[in-house]
Amino acid sequence: MNNFHPLKNFNSDLPASIVVFLVALPLCLGIALASGAPLYSGLIAGIVGGIVVASISGSPAGVSGPAAGLAVIVLNAIQDLGAYELFLVAVVLAGIIQILMGFAKGGIIAYYFPSSVIMGMLSGIGIIIFIKQIPHAFGYDHSPEGEFGLFEGKVSTFSELLSIFDLISPGALIITAISLGILLLWETKFMKSKRIFQIIPGPLIAVLAGVALNLIFAAMPAFALQQDQLVNVPLAESFSGFLGNFTFPDFSALSNPQIYVTALVIAVVASLETLLCVEATDKLDPYKRVTPTNRELKAQGIGNIISGFIGGLPITQVIVRSSANIQSGGKTKASAIIHGFLLLGSVIAIPHLLNLIPLATLAAILFLVGYKLAKPAVFKKMFKQGKAQFIPFIATVIGIVFTDLLLGLAIGLMIAIFYILLNNYQTTHYLKLPEENSDDKIKIELAQQVTFLNKVTILKTLEAIPSNSKVEIDASNTLHMHYDIYEIIDEFRHNATGKNIDLQVINLDKPIERKASPQAKVATHGQEGEQVKEEIH
């Protein structure tokens, strides 16, 4: 682990932190706007997520901040409670609930999501990121950057894609093309082989080029960018001016039951989104490090308490910023911490300069992030793994793209569970038939887990056994058997005498759970006459 000491990886973490900062800045503002909250609330959440949460977290590559997935919940909660100060009380309480969940070891939740669903989540988010940036690339900036749903009330991303051709901004299009060209150039083997280009990140050059082109185009009316085509950071002339934008919770609302309902909803949704992001980020991590999930819940809880106390939005670990961090070469959590300080320093010191950055340049950066998450090679790899992996994967992708993150995950998870149940239905026992003209027994070796879903398969197998046979039913390796299965076998035992069947039953005195044997054999039996046997070592 000494290889991942922050001081030893500063030359990798610093460029990555700059990229994450550039990606996070418009997202913090956009999510605040989409949430119906003050713009500074998004920046505060981003700063707390970077400096506080990353410092406490055990995630080496995860980046936390305000999440698009909570925007609708926040918007409705503020409207229902009647004031943003009341909503902040719910954020503080949500943080306390998350800490309690961490101590209760609730971090195991994400482990129950199959890898096919997690990969589908990454690809689905990648597609959404890519599609949502197309309008910004053309200069059509109707929706805030934080909205990642395809359908936003009466407006959809598809309708926006049709509208962009009527509202193309030549200046934005040129900036997008040049910025994307710079980013792709930095991805070439030649550029990666030169040390100087490893030190200077491509996204930073793309942003500087975008700012320069914006200033040049300002003197050319046909190419000049409008204000809504640029980053729009609220101006604070000093640190005291920045502090003046803090909003504090009104704790007199603690007597309102709706506060506790809102806090619980935020805690559950934020924790689930965080844990799923942790699982996805660990899969993207080239060093395959594992994040301690219970510690992550505690870190997120502390972050939300602080964010709520000073006027920030709820915080989660966020896959867009986390994936940008990994793809930009970030190796330790120092990159996430530095990005938080960059947010804080830039908002206080250089807001005027930040407001010169074209959204078209940031769209080019996110194009590359989205493509890397959903590149064709991922779909090809999942397809090769078979339909039991590919169908939940593609269902998750489609669900996320056409609904939202949590609903898309639910769709993928339900389909993955269906395949698990289907496999459980088929995988019940191993049937060994005697060779022709042989006196050998018909051997039925039961699987480790035999549930009520296996009743039909076992019943058909026993009914198909001819009279005058020798049969052995072996439950030696069975760890758990449903009582219904025991009854079926017991009934077959009583009927065996009438069919002149010589039956031997091994280790099936009663339906109990047993300890696993060193080499438990799991056998499968599908349709009659088809047998497959494999051993799990």
C-alpha cells in the first residue's frame, strides 16, 4: 500500500484533480439549479464532498458531491417543507442516519447487486452523459448541466436534439471541435509517451483554448458566445462575501414530522446511490482496490451533517466525477481532496475567470468520459458472457437511459433475479442412469440448495423412474432442503414398494441444514434425458 501514498503520487493526482474540478464545477451549479436550491448550495456540497468526505473516506478514487439522482427529491422536499432552511434540517438528520447505518454495517447492501447490473449502470450513465452534452456542444443550453434524465417534464433530450439544428452556435461548435481534438490528441500513444504531456493534462489545455477562443469570438458577433453558453459562478469578491452566501438550518422545524420523513428518504436514497457508485468505482479502479463501505457511509454522513449546517445540498459519491478521476490518472484520494480545495479557492479568488469557460469545452471533456464508460467493447464483452449476463446488463442500460438511475437499477436487478431463480429451478440434482443391460442403480444426487422452486423438476424425475428399478437418492451434499421436497421424496419412498423399486435413501432422515463438505457437488438436470454435472472446488 506504500505505493499509493499521496506524496508519491502527487504528479498523477494533481492533473486528475484539475480535470475533476473542471467537471464538477458546472455539475455543482447545474444540480443546484435543477434542485430549486440556491446556486451556492451546489458549490458548498462540492467543496464539503471534496475536502471533508474524501479525507474521511476509505475510497481511493471516489469523488463526492451533489448528485443529480437526488435533484427531484430535493426539489419536491423544498416545495413541501416551504423553505430551504427547513430542508437543511432534514439534510443534517439524514447525515446522522447514515452514520448510524455505517455503525450497523449497512454497507453490504451494494454487494447484493450482480456485476452485470453494475456494469449496466456504468454504461447507462455513460450514454446519458454523452447524449446530454450534445446540446451544449452545439451551443443550445436550455437545460442545466445537472439534469441527467432524458425526460424533464414536457421537455426531453430527444426534443432538444431536434432543436439544436435550428439554434446552432458556430462559435460553440468550433470550440467543441477544437477542445475534442485536443483531448483526443492527448489520448494518442505519442503524447502519452512524452513526459511533459503526462504532467500537463489535456483537459486543462482544452479549457485554456476554450477561454482564449471565447475572448477572440467576443469581438466577432457571428461567433460570440451568449452568457448562458458559459459557466455561471455566483460572484463573491472576498472570503467574507463567500461566507455571506451560507444558509443555516432552522431547527425549530424539528417538531415537524415531515422533516423526519424527508431525512429518511434522503438517507436511504443517498446511501444506496453512494454504495452502488462505490461498487462501480472499485470495478473501474485499475488497481482493483476495495473500498470499506461501512466507513464510506460514516464519511458521507459526516459530510451531509456539515453540508446541511452551512447550506449545502445532500452529498453522495458520484460516478461522473469518480470515473473522470480514474480515467485522468488519479491514484489516491488526494485528487478528490485537491479538487475540493480548487473549488473553494477558485470560487473565492477567480470567479470572473471561471465565468469565461465555455460549456462547449466542458461538453467535450464529458463526451470522452461518457464514451469510456459506454464504449462498444463493454457491450461486446457482456454479450460474450451469455444471455444470463447480457440481458440484465442491457436492461439496466435501457432502464437508466429511459427512466432514471434507481428505477433502471431496479429493472436490471429484477431481471438478474429472474435468471437466478431460473437457474435455481434447473439446478436441482444430478441424475446418473445405468448403462443398458446393467444392474447398476439409478443414482440421484441432490444439489446443495433444493427449494420449493425445484418441486416440478424433482417430481417429474421420480415419476419417470420405471418399475423394478434400483434407485439411490443421495442428499449427502445438500446444505438446505425445503420441506416440500422432503415430502415428495417421502411419498416416493412409500410408493416404491408398489412399483417394486429397490430404493436406498442416503442422509435424508429429516429436512435439516448441514455443514458443507470440502468438495460439494452441484449437479444440474434440465429436461428429461439431459444431464450435466460439475464440481465446485
